[in-house]
Amino acid sequence: MFSFSAAKVAAARITCGARLGLAGWVFGAQDEAAPVWSSGHDKARALHVLDIASAHLAAGRPDAAFMLGAQAVETGVRYRSGRIIERARALRRSFSSSSLPRVVRDFDDRLYGVYL
């Protein structure tokens, strides 16, 4: 059995909010879910960071989204995690714009050479 705390419920709320595009859910549960992220599991933390990045994107803040996404990509590359890299690619696919901010172009450049 695993203990199920309020922090884990908040982390689940963040994941659901990110997948549904409800930035308010994500930002509202961030502080409560902090103990889950401070654990020693870098891969899980990277996936949570990608959820928060999705919320920033849904809220219209691509700079923040792709800065967070870049941090998660570095973790994915370090651990050779296809799951993290694929989630980062999904984040990128969900963004379309006629003009790309520099942070998005940098994100694209980093993802371009990643093969796992």
C-alpha cells in the first residue's frame, strides 16, 4: 500500500488540469503539490514540470512554458527517458503561432537532435 496524501491529490489535479487545458486548476494546486515534487524522483518531477508547462501554454505564456519544457528535456536526455521526451514533443505540437519566440526556437533545436 502507498500512502495517499493531500499533496498527491494536488499533483493529480495538476496532471488532470494540464491535460484538460485548465490552467487555473494547475496554478491553484501548485503550492499544495510541492512535497511530491521535492521527492528524489527526477523523472516524475520532469513529467510534473511538463504539466505545469502545458498550463502556462494554455494561459498564453509560451516563454514560461518552453523554459520549463527545456528543463524537463534535459532531465529526459540525462536519464534517456522516451516518456519525458515524447511528452515534451507533445507540448511543442500543441503550440502553433505565426511567429516563434526565441525560446521556442531554442526548444526546437534541442529536441531536433534527441533520439532515444
